[in-house]
Amino acid sequence: MSDGEELDVVVVGAGCAGLACAYELASNGLTVAVCERGDVAGAKNLTGGRLYLEPLKDLCGDLLEGAPFERTVVSESIVLTHGDASTSIRLDHGVGEDRPHSATVLRAKFDQFLADRAGEKEAFVMGEQRVDELIREDGKVAGVLVAGEEVRAKVVVAADGALSFLAVEAGLRKEREPRHFGVGVKELIKLDASLIEERFNVAPRQGAARMYMGDVTDGLPGGGFLYTNRDSISIGVVVQMDAMERRGEEDTFNDLISRFKERPDVAPLIRGGETVEYGAHLVPEGGFDALPELGIPGLFLVGDAAGLVLNTGNLLRGMDLAMASGVLAARSIIEFREGDPGCPECLDHYKKSLADSFVIEEMRLHRKAPKILSNERIYKVYPPAVVDMLRSLFEVDEKGEGVPVKRAVKKMRRTVGTWAAMRDIMRILKL
Amino acid sequence: MKVEEKLALNAIKNHDESHIVLDEEACARCETRICIRACPAGLYSVEPATNKVIVDHSGCLECGTCMVICPLDAVTWRYPDPGYGIRYRHG
């Protein structure tokens, strides 16, 4: 490849965006190489996490056939935490195995599967290839440098993740702003499948997803998460990076995650499990208004590199947006294969098809979400207020008296402030 | 469980040379030293004898938090050389 022969496309990064792109390109007969800095696909990748499958049916149906999903999510909870108490809203829905709504995944296995599928279509997926620089010629990107060696291509697809050094190098992102990122930390806890099914009340191959809000993040914007895998549990926290800046205490992430695991409503779920891995990853959470330009001629950004993540509080989506963007980039390149896919028109084609797709439409629809979710009252004020109100309703004191609903609600209204609460609720309804 | 114990569970091959380099001058005038509590791996600390912020790159999870959060742009951070660094077995 270093003998000057030009590829059609070089994809940087073997994550779900890059591999979906490579698969689509190779399936259509284009010559594609995927440069991955880890020794194999997935080696550097981390998810919470779950993949929403419905949006990918048309775009990636063939690629995802037989994918190693962990469990189909049939039980969803949002949990408000306050001290040793919590209250939750839970939805149990019987999504069939044949039509999963979303599935939990582990990236080492999942990305390797995608890489194998791309390989079957004759994309070259190469590990230990760190791309250090872009090659630019005649006002466009003409390839990349890997360990000083040129890899030339008509188009470079930057699927190099949340930090995207290529987006920065190309001037598409001036600097990485803390307010546009969440820091995610996750532990993987091995646990027998039968225990998982018993504790979460799910059938084999079915699983649960839980989101926690409140003092799990010490009242900082963000939350805790728990996903069941086949024979393990993914548990962790995500905290908005700029909120960490505003905070003075000496708590570390390990303190947060350790306290989360010790909660009386969490500890029994993971009891007897063994932590086998500890990871951290950034989540681009800036939303629509933080999106960079999606490329320069000859360079297309996809997935996390393009900031394509949607966090609405109840939904956290990244991988489906990543895979969709990878496929759409590939299709634009395929559209221009007879001419020059490095031309500005091809990039415009990609921008337009992404803008017309659910990826950008959903992000635009929820463009206010990052701002709304950075309101610390959501994490500091409401979870304690709701938990305390409910607790008072279920308590009988020594005088033999309970608290009437009316009084409990009145007390809660005093704590949260009626007008402030109304304002916040109005905002949250815009999510 | 201490963070060191958790890091010890990971598959990782540490390079002799650090992929994280600090601008000592900038660090010396830094008031927040936010890297110390922001790093999920707890790799940043203050050297008691000198009161300098130091970083031990072994165990780095390669998230990039330190580079992004540093208010003084004092963290020069690159991906470890191929063949080195974290290798997520589960992810």
C-alpha cells in the first residue's frame, strides 16, 4: 500500500462509525483500508452502553445480521437518588427477540465482529496503525501519514472518536471545550447470567437499563447508568466536564463510582460479582449547536469525531448515530466514485444527506437539551424533593399519624420553589 | 476498591516514555489543579517535596480528560505508540 498505489478511501479508526463506513464502501467494490491505533478493532473503545437498533434497520441491517449483542433491553428505569433512598419509574415492555428495540453491547466483541464483516467484503482493517497527520495537496486531503509512511486515498474518513485529532488538525474544531464533553467512567462486573435474570426479573437474552439521577453524581449534571450484559453488568457514571470545573471538593471519579456501587438499591444487584475492567471515555455532549463543520474536501467526519451524540436525559444515543453517519458518508463517496469523491460537491452531498437523516434531525430537534440538562437543580433539588415527599407519604410516625398528601405536596413545593419548578418543568418539556 | 487496584485489572502495556507531557511553568501557576481530581485513573498528584503537579502515565485510560479540561493548555497529550497503552478486553 505504501508503493504509491492510491486507495479509494482510508478510514481512520475501527469503531462503529468507521467500520460501518468501510463495510458499505467495500460492499460496493471500493478499495478501503481502515487504520486502527489499537492492536485490533475495539481495543481502545468503550461504551456504556446500548445500541438502538431500529434506526439502523435499513442502513445497517445486513451488517448487523448475527451481531454479538449482549441482551435485548426489555426493562427501562429512571431512578432518582437521595441518600440511601431512591424512587424510580420503570417500564417493562416485552420486546421480542426478533424485533429488538435496543441491545446492550460490549465494544471489544462488537467492534471485532464489525471488523470481521468488513474484512469479508475485502476492506483491509489494520491494527497498530496510528495516523499522525493528514496529507494535503491542491487544497484537499489526499491521504494520511502512518508512522512516516504515506497512505494515499481519494478520501479520508475521520472516524477517530471523541478527541478527533484529525478534526482539530483540519481546523474543523478550533479547540475542545470542556462544556461540550461528558466524562464517562465504567466498571465491568462479571456476574452469572442466571443471577442477572433473577435480580432484574428478565428472561435469558433479555436485559435491563437503568439511569440514575441525583446524588450519584454528587448533584453534578450527569448521571449513573447500569446495563445488563450476558454475564456481566456495566455500571458507571457520566459527569459533564465543565461542571467538574465549577466544583471545589476533592472527590474523584473512583469515589463517585464506589459510592454508587455501595448504594443500598444498587449493591444487591451486583453482589457476588467481580470487577474485571475499569475504563473511561469522553462523550461529546455538546449537541447540535456544538457540531463542527463535517469536513473539508477529501476529509469526512463521522461518529463521535463529528460530535454526533444525542443526550436527552432519557435517551443517550451515540453508536446508532455513528453507524448511520458512517454509512451515509460511504454512500456519498459511492455516488461520486466515477468522478472525484474528494471534490467539494461530494462533501456537500454527505452534509445534505446527513442533514436530511434522523441523525441531524433528531439532534436539531433536541438542540436545547445540553443547556436544559446543565441545570443543576435537576440533580440537586428535584431528586431529594421527590424522594422526601414520597417517603413522607409512606411513613407513619410514633403518634400514629401519617402525612396527608396535601401537606406532603405543599412541603415539596416549598423546597423546590413553585415558580422555579414551573420554569424548570416548562424547560424540561422542551427536551 | 482503590483506583490503583482497578487499573491493575486492565490489560495494558505501558511505554517507558510518557505520552503525556506537562508544561511545568504553567502548572506552577495553576490555581485549580483540576487534573488531579478529574483524571478517572487518578494519575495526577502533587509531589510533596516540590509541590509540583506530576503525572504517571502508566495506567492511563486514554480518555483525554486532562488535556481537554486543563485551563492553561499545559497538557501535551498524544496517543501512545502503537502496541502500547490500554487494550479493552470488554469495552
